Amino acid sequence: MISNEGNEASAPRVGVVMGSRSDWETMEHASATLSRLGIVHEVQVVSAHRTPDLLFSYAEAARGRGIQVIIAGAGGAAHLPGMIAAKTALPVFGVPVQSKALNGMDSLLSIAQMPAGIPVGTLAIGRAGATNAALLAASVLALHDPSVATALDTFRSDQTQTVLDNPDPRS
């Protein structure tokens, strides 16, 4: 488990987990977005199928360690976000990782089709979903943290200005 660099003195507030190392290609966008917003987070591989005991202990201990939101990325059968949500009352945002077999639709449906009572906020497949999961986590934190609210407002303002500064798609 690693915390984002430069903020080791602060406890992570967001957990970014994924089912395998290969999911990092997608989930690194969640981590980069959280870092850009100055949100201390941790990153760890936690497999629902290969390390179920680790998954249970991670989810059960997260709140006590200061984690406030969990972003879970998984591909294929994509049980990780739902299993984490079953073991914690923290908000869990699921990111479907694009799979080779069904191009991520299997992941999306596995995460989105949670039974009533075990919610998982499901994002888009791939990079956009990972980035938006981080922004959604920031929105949750911003409810009680003015510095995160300011960082999020600045991010959104910068995004708007970039579009306004570049209106011609040919350049």
C-alpha cells in the first residue's frame, strides 16, 4: 500500500483499489486526479477472487484508518467494488476496467447491477470513469473540507477556461 508522494505526514482520505496490477493503466487516472486536487490517498491491489481475506480486512478497517471514500476498479466479472461495499458503509465508487473479452461491458454490468441495499456508484468504463470517480470522491470530501472545495472549484474553472481559450478545433 502506498500513499501519494509528498504527503506522508497526512493520513490517506481516499482508498484507490483495483483487482489486479493490470488495472493500474486505468486507475492511475484516479490517482493522478486526486493528486492534482491535493487529496492524500492510498493505492493498493486487492483482488476479490485471489485475496478475499485481504479484501474483507481492507474494507472493514478503512474507516478506522481515516479513509472516507473508496474508489474500486475492476475488470471482467468485476466483483471488487460490490464486495467492498458489502463490507463497509463508506461511499464506494466503482470503475469498470475495459476488458479484452467484452470491451468493458461485462465490467460495467457487474458493477452497476448491485442488489438493493448495497450501493456502488458506478462510473464510465476506463479512463473517464477513473477520472470522474476521483472528482466525485473530491465532491464528497468537499462537503466538509473547504480546501478540497476550493481545489475542486479551481479544477472546474481551469477546465472551462481551457475550452474557452481553444474554441477552434483546427488549431
